[in-house]
Amino acid sequence: TSGGGFEMINVTYAGDTLVATKVTGDQNVPKGEVSFTVDLSPHIHSDKGMLSLEPIELNAKASRQWGKKFLPRYQGQGQVAAEGFTNGKWIEGQLILVGRFFSFAWVPIGHQVFFGRPSSDLTLKMLREQQEDDLKRDQVSVMREAAHNMMEETYWIEKDDSFQGGWE
């Protein structure tokens, strides 16, 4: 996830398949890569015939909190990789609909992420942080920007000095 524990994805559809592409990346799966896919068709095709996941039944307390007794879920595939996007592979996953939110669980590793629609302020903050992270990775760009800032600072100092000299 990017700074602050948030991750941004772009959700698109190809037929009945939801595709979640990373807008903000991390050290394992970078931005621009597909994070997970989910088959939203009513039934999943497998070697064993038609297979669909039963909804998750909530206990009484959770049911009151979410305003429903069952949470629909769908079979998917989540991408995992070692640091630097090495040894990437797809593993079993599940998309779970939770009220206005949804989550995706990478089942074999027990990792689950919740997603919701971010505010415009949070969206801008996350995109700025991603851009800053990208600049840090591109050392030439970082050095170029630092040199530009120093030249600009020098220009204004010299301009200020020449202006002050005119009043003496």
C-alpha cells in the first residue's frame, strides 16, 4: 500500500470480469499492474463443473452494523510478488461486497484489503504521494529539480541584491 495505509485502484470491466489495476503501487506490485481480477458472473466455471461461492453469513452484531445478514462474494485471482515485482504469481482470491465497500482477500496468505470511494482530497493526496515516490526513484529527475530550484533561488537572491544596491 502507499503511504498512510491506503491503496488506489482503477476498477474496469471486461464482460463479467472486474479488473483492479493499481493507480498507486508498492514495493511488491507497482502501479500500472493488475492487482486482482474477479469473475462476477453468477456461476464460476471450473474443472468440477459450475461452482459459486456461498455468501458469508454474519452474526447478529455484524448484521446490525451492516444492515444485512449475508455478504455476497465472488471468486477471483490476486497477484502477489516479492519486492521489486519479482517472482510474481496469481493466487486464489475472493471479492466480498460489504455495504458501500468491498474487500478483496488473497485467500492462501490470509491478506484482505477493504476498498471504498475516496474523497477528492484523499485522491489528490494519494496521487501527489505517488508522484513524489516516483520522483525519488528517478534520481536524475530529483537532481534536475534540485538544480533548477537552486538556480531559481540564486536568480532571486541576485535580483534582490541588485535592487537593494540601487537604494544605497
